[in-house]
Amino acid sequence: MSLDGAYDHDNIFARILRGEMPSARVFEDDHVYAFMDAFPLGRGHTLVIPKHSTARNLLEEAPETLAPLILGVQRVARAMRAALTPDGVMIFQTNGEAAGQTVFHLHFHLVPRWDGEPPLGRHGGGKMADMEELKALAAQIAAKIT
């Protein structure tokens, strides 16, 4: 999909927000929903999405939605750091299929990284994670949210 187009109200993240699909919730407030990526790039890979948005990517989003969204990203990243003690945290966001975007609902990826790990592959290229493991990681990170 290109950078332009109509929002698909049946995309997987919209369905998660409506409770139609399961997710391992890490954090939720009035503005954002954070959950474990079902096809993680690494242990602890978390997604943060706006709850009340039909923006397909960052370029379409209104500034008043971006402010609480990025604060949610920071809050979850700090909790991830406290819970998992990585050597670094990769935070990224893609816009358009050519950039690697696979779900066309604005979202940020938070991926903890440890020294000595191999480089990351392309998102969505791995296998689906075990939901019980994701729930345990989600609870571990959620416990550190302040």
C-alpha cells in the first residue's frame, strides 16, 4: 500500500481495539493502547497505537493525537527498560509498504535490544509468538509502568 489511501476499519489493530481479536495488553489509557507484537522481532517487542484515530501513518495524524501518543511511547519504553533491562531500546515507526509498514493503522514499535544480538530482520518475517509468553512479558512490563 502506498502512503495514500482510505483507512481500513477492519485492519487488525482496529479489530484489537474493538475487542474482536486477542492481544497481550501492556498499557492503556484514554489515548493509547500498548500490546505485545504477535510476530515479534525480539523478546519484548511492543506496539503502541492511538485509540481514537483513523490515520494510516504518521503523515496523516493530527498533532493533538501525536502528543499523547508519543508520551505513551515514552512511558512504555521506560517501563520496558525497567522490566527487561536491555542495553538499548529501538523505537521506530514506518510509513507505507515500501518502508516496511504491514498494518495501516499508525503505530510505533518498541524493541528491546541486548549487546551481541544479531541484526533484526524484516518485520512480519518470523513466526507467531506463543500467546502465554506474550502475556507474561506484557505483565512484566506493565508492572513497571508509572
